[in-house]
Amino acid sequence: MYDFITENDNSLILSCYIQAGASKSRICGEFNGNLKLQIQCPPVDGKANNEIIKFLSKTFNVSKSKVGIIKGEKQKTKIIKISGISKKDFVKILEELENSD
């Protein structure tokens, strides 16, 4: 379960599938071995990437400087690094979001 998360030192590496231009930004669960995110901004001029960072930092209570796209800036599948949160805390928030839908 949660094969899209790798813990590396004091950070998490996430494999994500992004659907940009959605009606609202939200986490949709697992999709083809990735964490699926719907992002409200269109994939134009880096707007969706900026929204991904803003959304994930707010959702997982870390500063924006702790979230970065390390691979796939121009693709739907991205590798995202989040520092400052443990896998245990990340999964707890993720499960709370899944149960609130």
C-alpha cells in the first residue's frame, strides 16, 4: 500500500500523476502506481507546477520551500520531494482526506 511513497533521509519522494485544469485542487488517491492529484490551474507557464507546490505544502502542513518537483516539470507524471514530514504523518493525513470524501 502506498507504493508511490519512498522515504529518503528526512524527506519523502512521491511519484505523482497530475491532472491539470480541474475544477478544484485535490488528491484523488492512487492511479497506476502514482498518487493522483487534480490541480485547478492549467498547465501553462508553470502555473500548475506552482499550484502543486502550494497545494501540497498547505495539505501536509509544510512550508512551500520544503516541496519541490525534482523530475517531470513538463510531464503529467512527476517526482516530488517533500521535506519536514514523516511517512507516518503523511499517510495519516492522506487517510483522513480519503475518509472525508
